[in-house]
Amino acid sequence: MASKVELRAELKVLLKERDAFMIAHNYQRDEVQEAADLTGDSLALSQAAAESDASVIVFCGVHFMAESAAILAPEKKIILPRMDAGCPMADMITAEELAIEKAKRPGVPVVAYVNTSAAVKAQSDICCTSANAARVVDSVEADSVYMIPDRNLSQYVSRQTDKKMEWWDGFCVTHDMLTPEEVTKARSDNPGAVFVCHPECAPDVVEMADYVCSTSGMYKYARETEATTIIVGTEMGILYRLEKENPDKKFILPSESLICPNMKLTTLEDVVVSLREMTNVVRVDEEIRLKAVASLERMLAVPREY
Ligand code: 13P
Ligand code: SF4
């Protein structure tokens, strides 16, 4: 087996040879984040993939993310190093199930969290991420919206908008597991600590937070807060950059279950192999892509929340 140093060396050569740009989500393994040209949240990575001049994008994340990049940048080859890296939340609603919900609410726009399949995006009016969800909902010209698939993000947004909202009952299996008791325990173990959390957490956890934001929002918050101990309510991959960028601050994970197995599938070796062999190229049916791209582009026209 090649060593990490050998893999990094081969990766560097391959990225150049293939005219490839490597991007990694904030939840990826440390070794993957370390080797990436760019790390970020779902929104930043989709935008970077679309704007990059490279002909190949190696997308280290989960399937819906690489698929979003393939929708936005059809002229590029989008490689997902592990095709089995999916998102259980995205699998909680199908295009058929959405069609049934739409039929019950004629004329009500559908706001789809990017954690959805291309076929579901194709049936939605506009996409959103955790970095722009409330703004996206407010941007819709209707008094009510139907939001999919995350009940927790939807409930969080419903408290920030005057629009009437209904939503699908999906959730992130990782974030939804964090309990108020775990946060209370982390707080009592770390007096003076602040608690920042992702809106995919359950409402009773979100209610306890000093600040609620997307993964990239957490980097900004960690930099700017005067607190020196920060309890982090999101997937543990976030710690890599938080600790690197804030060596004088302490980051606490309130639960050992804050780990997304799908995000952890991709290794440095998978990245090298997929790029060497040019395998795992994500493709989207053109008819679906054309409809899905409209939902994503409407979202990209809405500014981020910070
Ligand atoms: P963001 O990176 O957009 O905050 O999303 C978190 C997430 O769960 C992605 O799967
Ligand atoms: Fe999906 Fe949750 Fe994993 Fe994100 S952290 S990829 S929402 S299961």
C-alpha cells in the first residue's frame, strides 16, 4: 500500500495532468481536506465547481453534492471518488413522493434543500442550503411554501419568516441524534463555553444554541467570537479546520455520535485511484438536468446569509 506521502505526490501530478480541481466538504476526513484545493460547505462547493476553469472536478463529499456540480457544470467531468457515498436524508424523499405532495398543494412553490436527488430538484421551484435557506424562502413570490426534505431545517426557517410553511418529514440521521441533555452536559463541563449548531439538529437542540449556521458559517463564528471554548453541534469533520485556524481556542464535540459514515468513506487513496483511472464520473440525464439547473440557478441568485 502506498504511503500518504506517495499518495500526495501522485495526486499532485494527476491533478495537473488531468486539469483537475479537488474540492472537499467540511466533513471529509482530515487527510482529504488537507489535500484539497478548496474546502467548504455545500453552497460554496457548488459555486466553486461551476466557476472553476478546470475540466475535471474531483468532488470529495456525498452523491447529491457531486450531482449538483454535474447539473451546474455539464461541460466538466465531475468525479465522486466513492460512488457509494450517499446521504440518507436525500434518500428520504423520491420524485414520486414529491409529486403526490405537490398535487395536494396546487400553486405552492417547493423549496428543496440541496440534500436531494437531481430528479427531486427537477420537480422543485428553488433550492436552498443551510447558508441561505431563510433568504431563499423569503425570495419566493408566494405566501406559503412547501419545504423538503429536512423537517429540522424547515422548522428553523419557519421561525424566521412570515411565510406559511409546510414540510416533508425527513431528517439527517447524524445531526438529529444530538440531544439537549448532551448539550447541557457539555455546557456544565465547560463553563463559559458558547454553543454553535447546524440547523439540521433537532429543534430542542437548535433552541439552545448561541448561534445557528451552515458549516462554513461556523468558521466565521469561531474566528469572531470572544469565547475561547466552543461547543460544536455538527459533524466531527468540522474540527480539522476549526482547530487549525484557531489554535488558541478549544472546540468540544458534545456527542460521540456526530459522525456521518458516508462523509467518512472517501480516503486519499480513493481520490488518487478515481483520478488515475478517470472512473466514478457522475452523470445526470439531460432532461432532468435542464429542469434541476433552473432550481439551482434561482438559488445562486439569492445572496448568502452572511
Ligand atoms: P452545509 O455544508 O451546507 O452546512 O451542509 C451540511 C450537510 O449536512 C451536508 O451534507
Ligand atoms: Fe446527509 Fe447528514 Fe451526512 Fe450531511 S451529515 S451527508 S445531511 S447524512
